[in-house]
Amino acid sequence: KNEVEQSPQNLTAQEGEFITINCSYSVGISALHWLQQHPGGGIVSLFMLSSGKKKHGRLIATINIQEKHSSLHITASHPRDSAVYICAATEKLVFGKGTKLTVNP
Amino acid sequence: DAGVIQSPRHEVTEMGQEVTLRCKPISGHNSLFWYRQTMMRGLELLIYFNNNVPIDDSGMPEDRFSAKMPNASFSTLKIQPSEPRDSAVYFCASSRDYTDTQYFGPGTRLTVL
């Protein structure tokens, strides 16, 4: 079993839909990262959180330390949100396999 | 700031050759990370430095891989000798400290024939 599991692996949505991507981890963490990898390959850090919730624009990340689970939500999804979303757990940086999101117009 | 700079952006080499990848972190960042990304294994941490000192190199695949950070503004990842299974995209990232937000370079796409 991987130390960081993401679901779903692939997700297709229609523009405007509310999207949730899940990340479960079995390792001890000091923080959990959410990354976005664009179709061209560039990687951007979206959030780093150790408790509670963070919001940036249409993106919301939550974490439940007791349940070892984090979610990334996208409200009013747009085709430009199409990317691979990756979660990573620290102490020792361990990455999930990523969720490929496609938002159709 | 120009962000994290990596060179070269693409490298094609033959098996057995030495390959050197370069990274310039964002000024003022104390932590630097080297990652490898393949279709099969996804993103993997190879090594990270804090204040130019290697802290965790447990992700380095084998002795053929070595990384150095001679000063706060430059790091190299060297593969000698290279093998076809080393073909991947290698990312460098930097952050203010280990648990802070990381800023990724554009990556170096390495192809070993």
C-alpha cells in the first residue's frame, strides 16, 4: 500500500461543476502539500497546510489530521483548471500518484 | 525574481555518458530539492539540502547519482554513468525552509539512449 493515496486517478467534469480530489496518507506529517502540474509539465505549489482549511480563489484545501485525510475542492470549475493535482506529505516528502482532472467546456 | 532556473531544459545522451543537471534556486531560499518524475513512479524526492548541506539523500537511486551544492545559489545533480532507465524529467525546487511552500523550476527532460 502506498503511503500517500489519491482518488480518483482520473476525473472528467463539465465546466461549472464542483470538484473534490481526495488524499489519504499513512505517514506522520508536519504538513501536506497540494501541487498542480499543468499539461506543459510545469509544477506550481497550491497549498501547504498542517491543520484546518485554506482558500485561494476558487480552490479550497482541507485537512483532518486525526483521519489522515485531505481534500482539494475546486468551485465553479473551468477548462483552465485541467491539470494533474498531486498531494505530498512531509516529514519525509512522499507523493501521491496524482489525479488527472479534465474540465470540458 | 526569475524563479528557480534549471539547465539544460532538454538533454539527450547515450548510455554510459556523464550527465550534469544544474539548478539556481530563488535568492534567499535556504532549502533546495531535487526530484525525478517518471510515468511509472510519479514524482520522487531524490535529495534535499538545507543551508547547502545535504540532509536526506535516501531517495538517490544508487551510487551513479551524486548531488552537490557548493554555495547558496547553485546546485548540480550528476549521473555517471547514465543508463536508459534514468530517462525522466528532473525538477529542482527551492523554499525558504523545509516545510515552506516550494517553488519549482521548469524541469530538465533527460533522455538516455
